[in-house]
Amino acid sequence: MRKLFTAAILGAGLLAAPAIAQDAAAASPEVLTDSGDTAWILTASALVLMMTLPGLALFYGGLVRAKNFLSVLVQIGAITALVSLLWVVIGYSLAFSSDGGPYIGTVQNFMFNQMLAVREGQTIGELVFGLFQMTFAIITPALIVGAWVERARFGWVVAFSALWSLLVYAPVARWIWGNGFLAEGGTIDFAGGIVVHTTAGISALVVAIMLGKRAGFPKTLMLPHSPALTVAGAGLLWVGWFGFNGGSALTASDLGAASAIINTHIAASMAALIWMFVEKIKVGKATAVGFATGAIAGLATITPAAGSVGPGGAVILGLLGGLVCFYAVGLVKGTLQIDDSLDVFAVHGVGGILGSILLAIFASESFGGAGYGEGASMASQLWIQVKAVGIVAVYSAVVTLVIGYMVSMVIPMRASEDAERDGLDIASHGERAWDLD
């Protein structure tokens, strides 16, 4: 009897095995994902992280005075570590949970829970997607560091960046990349002209106004202590941007990643050249810092449009990005005398906004672009883009103002006069970046 019972169980198991295997295969992410796409997005994630550490750290660090170099590196490093943790705990879920609303997500993916699946319309697992998006969440608040260098307290920087990533970045990412209300309205933002550069640029301008000017600004010359480090950082940012824009295609293909990377590279090249050309005419010298800043302006401008325009459109966007951002720097610091120390708004904000709006023109097939969605035209897309930029800009400004003052009630925003005079390397961290003895 026992042998018959065992045989029956085995027989039933053999009959059920194909069905069980089929169900397991249907639920397995490996069956639904593409290994080539997965490998590319993992690589792109590493490239985008490299943009922050060490790219942005060196780019910004070289632009400040020597006594503040280490403070920039520590601030960017702390933001990287803190935002990474917040993204896994709750940030990703607020931005991308599948069961949320058009304005904010839920806690469905708290602590990266329920991530062993494939998002609709993708060929990569959600864990890979979450990792890639983490690198964007990291670099966005890190960009704002350029507005407060040499005068913000470290504790305020950390607390502000944590709240900003949850209250500004995550909701805006939801609205545009998480199938929120702006996405439903037809907004195009391929890799972050609105989500990254508009939010960071507008917030940087607000913070710069809140903090006030550095002692001696604008009369005292505050020259970069190491243009060489700035150019090295810009080079890392330029290469990393291939992952930033190319990875945003979420697939390793000619029409996706390859075209986005080509557009990215030629826009940066054009902007760097035009910046140096204008600089030569205006001040008589084409500088290393000008080359680096021009390249970043071109990269910021092409970011929202990299997947929508053709190479011709990318060249024009690079040219316009270099020109407009060059004069925006003079407007903010010279005319308005706002000490946005490292030109976050003038370069990243203005570039991102410019590219986000002009993509509506250069996405046209007559310019070699990808065209528009069903029922859309150049005019309608232009209005959609302007409206989205306006909404995000106002939201970023208001929430940044609130967060800044809320944190300052607990931790003062600005370092003391003695700390500014001695440099934040010693005052905040008790170390020197360089042995000056």
C-alpha cells in the first residue's frame, strides 16, 4: 500500500511538473528581461554614479578656494550616502510605486520590497531600474552644492538635502517619470532637463538668495584654486553623461542608447567651443574653466532632448546652450549680484529649461527629430513643455524656501564669519585638503 501511495504521489508530481515549471517561468524576471539591456543599464548606473563621485566633486572642488576644497568633497560624499539610503527606504517608492496616484507614490516598495518583477514596457528587472534611478536621485541634490559652497554649515547641508530629495525630487520624478499627471499630459523629459536640472537650478537660486553673498562678493576675486581639477571633473562628467542620457533609453539599441549618446557628445562639443569663442571675444582669453563650463552647459541643455532630436538639432541646442548659459552667468552674478557661487542656476537650470522647451521645436521630423506623439504638434508640444517647466519651477522654489527655513530653525544655515575666513575645511571637518606648509 505504501509503495502504491508513493508511486501515486510521484506520478502526480511528474504530471504537475510541467505546469509548475511554466508558472515559475512566467513569474521569473530572468525569462522576461533582456541580458544585453540589463548589462547596459548596470553599466550606465556606474557611469552616472561616477558623475557624482568623483566627477562633480572634482568639478566643483576645483572652482572653490583651496581652504574649502575638502568641504565640497565631504558634502557631496555625504549627500551621496544619505540619498542612497533614503532612496532604498522610501524615495523610490514615492516616485515609482505602481499603485500610487498621479502626484505621489505609496510605500509599496518600502525598503525595495516587491522589486523582483519587470515594469510594464521594460526589458530590465525593477531592481536594475531602481538602481539606475538611484544615481539620478543622488546627483540632483548634489548639484545644488555649487550654490552654497564656502559658507553653508555642514549640518544644514545634510538635513536640507535629505528633506529636499523626498519633498522635491521624488514628487517631480513621479509627475514625469512615474506616469504622473505631467506625463499623462504629454510632457517629454528624456533624461532630466526638468526632473534634474530645473529642480536643482531653481532650488540653487533660491538657496543662494536665502544664504546671502560670500564675504567680499562681488568685489573680492574668488578665483578657482585648481582649474586642472575642474577640467578633470568635467571630463568625468562628460563621459558619465553617456550613461546619464544613453542609459535613459533603458535599452541597448541604435535608436535608443546610441542616438542619445551621439546627441549628447556633439551638443557638449559644440557648447564647449562656442563658450570659448565668446570668452575669447569678451575677455581676450579662452580659459580651461570656460571650456569645462561650456561643455557642462551643452550637456545640461541636450539632456531632456537627447531621445527626441537628431544630430542637427543637438548641434543647435549645444550652440544655444553655450551662448545662453554664458550670458546667464553674467546676468545672475553681475546684474542681479546673486552669489550662486558655481553657477548652478545659470548653467544647469538655464540649460535644462532651455533644452526642455526647445525640444518641442527640434523634435520635428523636418529637423531630423523623432516627431511627436499621437495628436500632438509643434505648437501643442511647446505649450506642454512650457507649462511643465513652469509648474516644476514654482513648486521647487516654494518647497525649497520652506525646507530651507524649517531646517534653519534647528541648524543655522550659514557658517560663522570666523569659519568663512578660516575656510570650511578646518572649521567644519578639522582637516586640510592640501598640506600648505
